[in-house]
Amino acid sequence: MASDATPVRQRRRPQLSEEVASILRHKIMTAEVLPGARIRIDETAVELGVSVTPVREALLTLRGEGMVLLAPHRGYEVAPLTRTDVDDLFWLQGEAAARIARRTARVVTSAQIDELAWANARFRSAVRSGDHEDLTDAEFEFHRTHNQISGNTKLAWVLLNTTRYTPHALYASDPEWGELTANLHDELIAAYRSGDPDAAAECIRREFTDGAARLIAHLSQTQIWQNAP
């Protein structure tokens, strides 16, 4: 089992344009900016303290993802985001993660299970400390470790790319989410110890189902769907 001295593997430092895109995704996914709102390159650059180049590159990325539109004579504006969009994103994440969990259950070793337990202990510690940045990093590290065990690098890459739409800071500020997620991680680890792929798949799927419900509840309190049928 990993000791307290085990070094924490850090995520790759993103490019500046990736950081800008991540900030804008969070604003869009949490309805901080609403569909139809204009995103002005110059104003965004000043707000974020960067040059216009990474903002322009970020908006091109987001346009390719369908999160912003380029409107004639208006520039970039936020694309519509429906309840179905949110459900679909989390469904895709949950199904990919469940498939990875089933495969992990067939190959995981006792040492790797102990590594997952240590990663969840770090996550639970971050939940209790209230350190949002450490909590987000610990959650990423748990799932990174989990996904690597299966050896399904392509599917793990797909899952990573879909979770970029997850507003991590929103969840990190919710202590109830943190406690529930830590408990679900414990259940997942227990399923691996008992060699139960069905339980592992269902457990990790519940994590994403809960994430969708919490985000939809948050968005429902904003004006994003105020005029929706």
C-alpha cells in the first residue's frame, strides 16, 4: 500500500489557450454565462489577464465542440445547453467508466487495489479539509489511477475528453458531493476486492448519475431554462 511519502503525480501543465477554454467551459456549463450571450475576445482577455491570442484559440476550440457559435456581425456567442445535453454528457461518461470498471475488475491486483484505496484516502482528506484545489486534483488522480489499471487507453482517453465539460469547481464546493463520492469510491474498491465486475460497473455509473443530477439541479436554479418548454 502506498505510504504517506508516496509522491503525488501531477497533471500536465495545460497550454494557456487550454486554460482559457477550461474557464469558459466552466462558465457555460454552470450558466455563469447564458446561451446567446456574446463573448468578446478583447473583454475576455482583459478579464483573464491574458493576450487576445489564447482567447481566440480557446474560442476556436469551443466552437469545434459546439459550445459557442460564430454569429454573423456579432462574433462569438454561447450555444444552447439543454437538459438533454447534460444528461447525454454524463450518460456517456458513466457508460465509458462502467465499461472500464468491468475490465478493471478482471485484471486488478491487490497492490493496485491498495493504490486506489490510498488515492481515495487522499480524496477523503481533501473533502474534510475543504481545500477545493486539492480536492479536484485528488479526484482526478483517483480516476487517472483507476483508468490506467484497465489498460484501455483509448477508452480512457475518450472518458477524459468528455469529463472536460464537468464543472469540477462546482462539485468541489459541495461537501455533500465530496462525502458521497468518497463513499462510492470505497464501494468500488470493495467490489474489486470481491471480484464483482457488475457491482463495480454499477457503482461507478452511480457517480456520474449523481453528477448529472447535481448539475441539473444547479442549472434549474438559474435562468438558463427559464423560457424552455
